[in-house]
Amino acid sequence: MTRYLAATTAVLLTAAVCTAVPAQAGTAEVVVAHGNLRDLQLGTVGPFDHASARVSMVQLNGRSRVVLQVRGIDRSVAGRDFGAHLHAGPCVTGDGAAAGPHYNSDTVAGRVPPQVDPTTEVWLDFEVSRAGTGFATTTVPFTPLPGKRAVVVHEMPTDHHGAAGPRQACLPVSW
């Protein structure tokens, strides 16, 4: 746990838009992405239209610790919960479908049917503060495969089936 905390602290101080530090035996791989959220519902006003986010993922010994920070959320939604997940595809402005389904470790492993829960997917639900910020953290027992991915913010909190409603915004994450 100390390694996770130290690595997460180091990630939060990183200034790169999206970087990956390769793992060596017994060391963590660190992935960081930050920037303005991309609007997935063009033509409509939403609470994430002027928001930015930072995601960091520390991968160590087959586990991943993921931290999401969102700023600049419209304060009119303070107190509301929103779902956020790592998706299998890329983040494309105006095209929520491009992000594909949630990244699911069972699907990647070929398990049929895949289990859908916080142990097989990266769920990062957050509550919006009065200051217009959101924060989430989770640890999952797998390391997502590299690729062009997206952290997608949904309209509602995640239910027990993994659903969270329409896609509002996304942050590109690649490594």
C-alpha cells in the first residue's frame, strides 16, 4: 500500500498530458492523462462543458490503483453523483459510441459471460462538491492492457449492473 500511495503522489505531481513509465521487475507502471473533458453531447449544455480532469493509474503486481480528479464542473449539480468508467475504446468529441463498452478484464480474458462489477471493471463514480470538483479512487485486481482508451463520465451513478446512463464527457487515456 505504501508503494501505491508514494506512486500516486508522484503521479499527481507529473505535468505530462499522457505518459507511461515502463515497469521493471517489482516496480510500478504509472499512466497519467489530463486535460479538458471532451463533450459527448454536442449542441446541449451540460455540467461538464467547461470541466477538466486528471486520471492516474499505478499498475503493480497485477493490480491497478486508479485516481480520477475532475474540476470546473457546473456548480448547479453540486451534491449529485455521476458514474465514470474506463472504456475500451478512444475518446472522440461528439461520439460517445467511439469509446465502446466498459473495459472489462473478463471480456479481455475471453470469459463468457463476463462478470460485470467493480472487480472486473474500473468504476470511478464521484459526487460533485460545492466547489465544482469530483474525486474518485479505486483499486482493481487486474492491469488494463495498453491502447487508446477513454474515461467516460455518465449522467447517473453506476447501478449494480454497471449501467450509468447517457455518456456526458470523456478524457482520452493512452499508453
